[in-house]
Amino acid sequence: MHLHRLALNSLAWALLAVGAGAQPSFTEPIAPKVSPVSSSVRPAAYQKRVKEVLDWRAALVKPEDPKSGGLAEVAAQLALRRDAEWCSRKVTELMKEPGGDMFWMFPVTCIAYLGRDQLSEEAKAAIREAWRTYMPMRGDTENHWAMYYTSLYLMAQLWPGEAGGRWFSGKTSEENLRESREYLLHWMDLTTTVGQGEYDCTHYIGEYAIPMLYLSAWADDPAMRIRGRMMLDWILADYAADSLNGLYVGAHARTNEAQLFEKWNGLSSFFGWLLFGNCPPPAGYGGWGVYFAAAASHYEMPEVIYRIATDRASSYTEIERKRTRHRWRNSDVRNAPVYKTTHITADYAIGSDQGGLLQPIQQHSWDVTWAVPDPRGVHNTLFSAHAYHSAFEMQMYFNDLPDYMPEAVTFQGKPTYNKEDRFLGGSPHEQIFQKEDALICLYDIPQGTRFGHVNGFFSKDLSRLEEDASGWIFAEGGNAWIAYRPLSPYEWKSIKGGGRRLFSPHLKNGAVVQVASRREFPSWEAFKQRIRELPLEIALEPRPRVRFTGLRGKTIECTYGESPKVDGRTVDFEKEWKLFDSPYLQAEKGGRKLVLMHERLERVLDFNTLQITDRVRE
Amino acid sequence: MIATITKSIRVAAILSMVGVMYSHAEPRHDFYVCVNVASRGSVMGTKLANLSGLYRATDRTTPVHVGFNHIRLETVAAEPMDPKQLYASALNGVLRTQDGGISWRIMTGWEMTESKDIAVDSNAPGHVYACLPDGLAVSRDRGWTWKRSDEGIKRKYCQSVVVDRKQAGRLVIGTEKGIYLSEDAANTWRCVQPTEATVYDVRQSPHAASVWFAVTQSDGAFRSSDGGRVWTRVASLTKDRTLHNLDFDANDARKVLVCGWGLGVRLSEDGGETWIERTPGLPRSEVWRVAFDPDFPGRIYASVYQSPVFVSDDLGKSWRALWFESAVVHDFVFIRRS
């Protein structure tokens, strides 16, 4: 079982951020919102932000301290074309002790390419030697492989015609290049036909975006270059459509303990800040952000993606199909489909998957996020989860011996994995369905399950929280009015860091959630009364069952273990869930083609023909 | 001559200091330890201070690191006539060295990851079988090319593979859902013993080739006396604990070792009919791996989770810490020198 160090670093970056030089966009008040920013000034604003990242990182080098600086500082200095002599010395020194697997490979790849005309011959030779003597782990998941093979591809391209003895892999340059290309094409094909496996990750978005940027910047083969470019657009368009003011919302294959509550606080917000300019960057620019910034001059954000990310004048629902990570055991399906729904308005977003064990450890299955003027320090979200953990889950996705894994995870940056107050992670006993901004989640937890309760997260930043005699809980977050109807009795427990935990120790359980904007109602009382009047039937035996007609007039019927119904029609996920289906993104399953649209703008990413087509409708 | 004597005295002194039973007989096998010595908080991308991967302890006193630093090197196997030709199952795939570990090549490509076990057919040199989390891979050319060969296996997860030392192309594998047998070099498979969960280890007796043993996650242990065709549950071993591995004593056909999570170490002196508790003296009962030393009768090794490797020279009646501060041993492997 191999998790990785990215998730461990939030605190480190925060500490670094405090002790380091200026990060104006992280520390200063948010500038007044201007949306959309004119296309004539956006590139300059983008380059200014890029420079802010690089300047900050480069300034961490202390001339008086020969130990200061590492790979990131070298990358920043080289990107700024500063102090090639220091960079060369540092690289020569750092290459003596390589380590960090694919997280070492891509920074070194970045440095090798940025340093082609800056580094000394000695430094270049040191890099070359490290790629012979140090065998990085290839990893055990999609983001690892994206980094590993992108790096290996580019380095094999940089050093062609070399024998196997010159590479850690024992393979020739041509063999390394071929294998890397095959993997990358395989991954792109999977992603553009049945969806990403590690989909919509709040941190790991970087581990796809950065490698794809490098391919688009540095691959000699024009086909690989355009593939990298298209995949980068694909990933960023996916994020753009699932974001609210730069915050990645709804269901995620992976997020972390911090960003689960403070939705802004992660690497995804670095991309929101850098590319869309619509949220502050996280501390230290998300840590890895510098490696995107170092090559960012090679990327120009397409206007259509920018507008998808920033235009929330109209509400919309996006349907997405993804897939699970590779399942090794406890499943007859290698990559089961994931069916996502996300509804976004100017004031709030609500998003979900279908529930179940779709990813190990860090899955986040549904939430409500409300818009806030400044997201820093704010827990602007509400959701529930079954505090499930098991060796069964671990064995499904990892191939280690079973018994130690649940405990081992807690030492590897996931301290809450086996804790009863856990909010992160999926459960095989959870089933979710969402229609627009109404959601039903059901839990049918077998007797004997280690934790047989449901945890609901009610933030410290809710401005109202009322328990109504009707059984509904009414909450206000920003301009979002949220109605949450627990299906079983509960009590409140406090949460370290603020907020309240709805603790419901009943195996047959669930919740009905309806969100609306305060603009829709003349008063808070009117909202509550309208919710109370909505038709709602609840049964818990023999299985949890809910029939609910939401604010938008749709009647949703969910019975645990059965397909949901909308207005009496059974939902057929397999037929109805495209790869992307929204006013902004359209892609068919198996299509290898994504159409991005915003008003008159259209961009088509076609992997069948390796063509990017831009169109403006008259 | 003087140098040789000096060396001999030095070795004896070292052996004496570490308490290892000294034998004038040169071990017939090289002892390989496939180990992860990174701290338990290490994750993918952690810069590793200690060298993990493959260690060779030719003289049983000083383990020497061989090859790359690799935290997930599961096991090694050698070509039958050339102990310098080693295949390793590792997270990066199947690795091969032809010079005793000086240089290595990753023999598999991107499509084969996290190999769990590997076996070479001693009657068909160059025929190599590798367990993968999603099936079984076969090479007929010393690892240069591979193809999957797992038709008929219900759940593809493959943990353990053994080639019958008496018959070329006859294999037994442990999978997620049972023990499978192939008698045609992995072209076809049949389930000879279904299980609820993973079969973690399969072994053939070094004495009677018809005797096989297997241990599992939740079905206890199984024994076969007809070459792996029919298996019978070993009633004297628990089903309540995950059994990680077993080993036959090359020096005594009646002795068998088993270990597991929460089970500790158990020794049988009657071919698996009854078991003696051999955990006392170990720091905890979560035991990852056990092995007999074929060259030193009575000596056994145990890897206790996140503890040093322990050795006993009295079949587990007493133990002492031997190597590493905190280790997880994926396998102990003895490879005959010639």
C-alpha cells in the first residue's frame, strides 16, 4: 500500500508560507471581483501571477546559507533565468542524493529542460548520472504513473540513443520512450472514453496538470505535444465546470482532511487563482504549484475554459461519468463506473457520486458548498458520511497483506482513517442520488460493522442552524439556505476546529437535502415553510426508503439497493450518464472527444483526429 | 594463508559477538532477505534514508544490500543452473539481473505492475512465471517477453506461485479465490481448492514432491498429498487469523513453520498435524514471514512487523534480534550456490 507525500505537506507549506517572503495573493485581501476579465488583459494578469509564484519561491534561497534551496528553488530560478551558477552548484549537490520517486522525477525533468541552456555541464552530467543510479518507484496509482511516464518520456527524449546500462530501468532510451508513450496513450484513451480514475481530485489535479503541461511544452513529437495540450485542457475544463469561485466542489475521488472542511485550502485553488484569478492561492502556492508556474509560459488558458470557470450567472447541472481506481480484489469489475452529478449556482453548489467504495481512503461522496466572499479559513460546506474503514476496502485497491493496512494508513498522513469521528471516505453501505439541488443519501449498515453510525458535518461558519419540529434541520451558509432532514435520531457532538457533528448511531439511516438561494424566498420563514410543505415519505424498514418532491418539482424515489426513480421513471445510469453532459461540456462515453461551450465560444478537443478546433458562433 | 586465517578468526569473532552458532561448513545457499526498512510513516515519494530491497547474507552474519533501493521488492528466484541470474518481483514489475545483482533491468512494461511472486521452472530453464495483482504472466525467454496466461481463473489476483520441481510446466498458484493447478505450463487452469479470500502462500515439500501446503487469509491452511490435486483443510490451524506464509524444513520432513497476523509463529514436528507455539520471545505476534535455514539445522528466522529480523537456533524456543531496527520482510529466500 502506497499513499504518497503530497497529502502530508499542507502543514509544511503553511509553515513555510509563514516564514518565507511575500505571497501577496495568499495574504492580502481579495481584490474586488471583476468577471469576466477582458481577454485583452488576462494574459498579462496570468503572467503576473506566474511571476509572483516564481519570485516567492526563488526568494527562499538564502545566499548566506549554502544549505538553503532545493529542487523547487532551482526550478524557480531557472524559470526566471537567474543565477545559473548557483543552480548548477545546487543541482550537482542535490543529484548526489536523489529520492522521492516520481515526485523527484518530474521536478528534475522540469529542471533538466529549463536548464538546457543554463546549467553547467557538470550539473547536467549529475542529472544524467542520477537517472542511471537511482531507481524511482513507478508507483501504484494513476497519478504516480502520469508523473513517472511523462518524466521518463521527456528524459528519454532528452538523451536519445543511449544503452540500457545508462538507465535505472536497464532499458535503452528508445525502449523507455516507447514504453512511456504507450502508457500515456493508454491513460489518455481510458480517460477520454470511460473517464478518469482519480477524478476531480482537489490535490492530485496537480499531478495530472503538471505532467500534461510538460508534454505540451517539451515533447518533440508534435502528436504527443498536442495530446499533452488537449489533456491539460480536458483536466482544467473538468475542474472549471465543477468549481464555484475557484473552489473544487461536489464529489471527489480524493481529497484530504483539511480541504474536506476548508474547501479552498488545497492545490486545486492554486489553479483557480493562477488560471482563472477567482480565488486566493493556498499557502506556498500549494507546494507543487511552482512546477506548473515554471513552465506556465507554455500554456495559454483558452477563453472558453476561463468563462466556464467564472460565469455563474445561470445555474446548471453537470453529469459526469468517471471510473474507479483499479480494483485488485473484492470486485468482479476492474474499473467500475462512477456517476457524478453537480449542480452549481452563483450562491451554492451541491454535488455527489452514487455512493459505495469508489476509491480508497480519501473518497468524498457528496457535499453542499456555499459561496463566500473570502474562503480563507472558512468551512463553507455541509455533508454526511458513514465512518467506514476496513481491510476489505484496503484489499480492494491495494495488494498488501490485509490486517495491518487500516492502521498503517493512519501513520501515512491519513490519521482519521480508523476513527469514529471520521468524515472522509466512502462506504459500501451508502447510496446517493441527486436531482438538481435535491439529494437523498441512504445508509443500510450491516450489524457488526465497526462503526455503525453516520456523521454529518455542520460547519462553524453556518450563520443559522435550527432544528425544526417537523424533523428538518434548517441552515444558512452565505446566501445558501439548506434543508437537511435526517432519517434517524441523532445527537450533536463538537468538532475539533469548530462546528458540530451530527452523530446518528442507527444502522438504517440517511438524509434528504434541499438547497436554495435566499433570493428565491421573501424570508427565512418562507423558505422553511416551503420546505415543510414539500411531499416527503420516509421508511426505514425493511430498507431505507425516501420519496421526496423537491423545490424544482421533481419527485425522487430512492430505496436502498434499488435504482432511484425520478417522476416514476427508473434511472438507468449506464444509459443516461455521458462522460460529460452539461451546458458547458459535452462528451459521449467512448467518444474521445470533448466539446467545450460558453455562449458563442466553442472548442472541440478531438483525440480521434488530434485536432483542437475553436469556433465562434456569429 | 595468513590473510585467510585472519579472516576466519575475524568472522568467528563476529559470529561469536552476535551470538550466531558458528559452523565450519560453508553454507550451500546464499541467503536473500527481501525487506522494507523504511519507517512505517513512509509513503510513495518519501526520501528513504535506509536501503530497502534485496540483501544477501552469504555468511549469515553481514547482510549486504544488492541492487536498487526498493521498498517493495517481494521476492527473488534464480535460474536453476545459474544463481547469478536472478528474477525479482517488485513494485516496478519483474526485474532481472544476470550478474548477481550488479546490474538490473525491468523486464516487464507498463501493463504489468506490482508483481507479487515469481518462480522459475527448474525443468525448463528460462520459463518464468510471475504473479500480478491482475493475473499471471509467463515468459518463455528468460523474461524478455511476457504474456498473460490466466484463462479460467475467476478472480485474477495472484499472490503465490510454485512450479513443481518434478515436472516441467506443472504449477500451483494461490489467488484471491482459491488454489489453482495448471499441468500445461499455465495454458489452462482449474480450481482445486476454492477459498473465501486470498491464498497467501503455497509451498511444495522439499522431501516428498507430492506434499504441498497452502495458507490463506480466512480459510486457515490446506494440505495436499497428491501433488496439489486434492486439498484438505488443516484442522489444527485457525481460520480466525490471516496466515502469511509457511516453510518446510529442508533438513527434516516432519517440520513445518507457519506465521501470521496475531498468530505469531507456530512449529509443527509431525508434518502439520499438531502445532507448537513459538511466539514467546518475539516482541509481538504480528509476524510477517518465517523461514528455516536449510544450511543450519534448527535455525529459523522470523520477521515481526516493524521490528528487527529475529533468529532462533533452537527452533523458536528462544529468539534474538538479528538485523535491522525496524523491518518488514517480504520474503526470506535461499538460493543454492551451484
